[in-house]
Amino acid sequence: MDDISSELDKENANLMLKYLINNSVQTIMTSINFSHFANHNDVVLFHVEHNGEFSNVK
């Protein structure tokens, strides 16, 4: 899913994320808004740099 935070408000983005977590669906999502997903413990977040390197966020 590409930039879910631009398509859905925080409440609906969290509903979508809860659905994916509850159904054990592996998903790769991009987002420019970290706060949409900060409160979920079942989510792994990482940041990709412009040079292709990445760092773990959570």
C-alpha cells in the first residue's frame, strides 16, 4: 500500500491496520506520516534513506 496516510484519516488507517494485523496479513506500506502507526506494537517500522540505506525506527 502506497502512502496510506494520504488516502485515509488516522482513524480509518488504524482500522485498516488492525484488520491486517488480526488476519495475519504480511503487508508492506509506505507513509509520510509516522504517527498513524506509532501506537501499534505488532508493526515493524523502518526508514529508507535517499541513498538506499535504511534504519530501524521501531
